[in-house]
Amino acid sequence: MMVEFLQVFLPIIIYILLIIILIVGIVLGIKSIKTISKVEKVVDDVNDKVKSLNGFFSIIDFTTDKIVSLTDKVVDGVSGLIGKIFKSKKNRKDEE
């Protein structure tokens, strides 16, 4: 009697649990699709804002390149001048 009850009752419980799991999966799938679409909107918005700042960053990049080239020239000139001063002192010592 107990075995017959379990043979009938357990499949019903398993089917009910599977239906519940299927419904939960469908709900989670729909919510994840909505979340992904919201994330895509945010990413697109951020991408548009970054593109609007590209001009500003290119100006900063151009300015820093010019400053670096100017400082390189100054450093080369100063190091050349210092090199000439020390070289001329060595030449004077060699002549003596």
C-alpha cells in the first residue's frame, strides 16, 4: 500500500517541482534580457560621451608633444654646453 502511494505521489511532486524550476528559469531569463538591454544603453551613452571628449584629448596630446619636444631641445642644448665646458677643461689639462 505504501509503495503504491509513493509510486503515484512521487512523480507528481517531481513534475510540480520541474514546472516551478521551468517558470523560475523563464522569469530569470526575461529579467536578464532586460538587464542586458539596460547595460547596453549605459555602454552606448558612455561611448558617446567618450567620443565627444576625443577632440579635447587630441588637443592635450598635441600640446604635450610640443612641450616635450621643446624641453628635449633645451636639455640637449644645456647638456651640449656643459659637455663643451668640461671638454675644454680636459683639453687645457692635456695641453699643459
